Amino acid sequence: MPTDKTAILKIAFEKQAPLTEEEWIEIRSYLKERTFKKGAFLCRNGQVEHYLSIIYEGTCRGFYNNKEGEEISVGFMFPNDFVSAYYSFLTQRPSLMAVQAVTPVTIISISHTHLNRLCDKYKSAERIGRLNAERIYRRKEEREIALLTMSATERYQDLVDRNPQLLQEISLKHIASYLGIKPESLSRIRKQLAKQ
């Protein structure tokens, strides 16, 4: 595997905990490069998530199906973001969430087994795991707070401000479901904002 691709994982990890050369060599030996075509699933609803990954290139989305079978997007992941059906990854039980490639995607992955082995052996790996769990929790909490305290227009503006590439890669249908509104409502919001 080319080292330039694994380097993004090393950079991401070292922002959270310094790694010795020995630690990085062992971590790198467990990394696996995987590619997915647009529309392919990294993890389907009902599958166990075996990998924690970082996106090298491409865009993914996480979603659930509601009782009516509609897809409800709960997150979008871009290059340098971690991607996983994380609850399933932690519990090693079938996932209720699906993770899908929105564009062609290349990711660098580490398996649940190998990550646990590293956490048992190295304090730095345990710290990296904890900090990533905290980051995923913060994102979830921020989304819940936005849904409860902001208008649909404010949620849309906040989402676009934080993720400018969103509109080029994610369908308006998926953005609307993430915001908790119908596509027609999103169209109205976009028209209103365009007039300002």
C-alpha cells in the first residue's frame, strides 16, 4: 500500500497522541486500503461493522430506514473524516445504520480485532480510540441540539457553512432528510436564501 495514503491516518492519529516509530510500524501493518464504487455500501443495515476507517478520497453518508422504509441521513463524511457504523463497530452486533459511498471512495481501514490488540498494547492507541469516540459523540450531540433548537433554515445554513462541498456531492433529498425536512421545504429555503 502506498505510504502517502496511510500518511493521512498517521497525521490524524498524531494529532491525538504522539506515536513512536515502533507503534506506527505496527499500526501500519494492520491497515487495509479499500475502494468502493458510487452507491456501494461500506456497511449495510443488518451487517456487523468490522472496520474503523478514514476517508482518503470521496464522500460517504450514514443513514437509517424509518418505519415507512424512508432513508433518514444522519451524517456525511468527507476526506480525512473517520467513517464507520460506529455503534456496531463497538458492540460487534448487527448495525441498524447503513454507510454508503456517495461518490467513488478510497478508505484506509483497521479491523476491530487489530484496533483492540493495539489498544491493549499501547497507551497511545487507547487514547486515540477514546478521543475518536468523544468526537463521534460530540457530532451526534451537536446534530441533536441543532434539530431541537434551530429552525430548518438555520440548520441548512450551518450545514453548508461547515461543509461547503456538500452541495456538489450530496443530493438535495439526502440533505433534506439529514435536516429533518421534506425536499420541497429545502427547495423553498434555498430560494429564500438566494434572494438575500
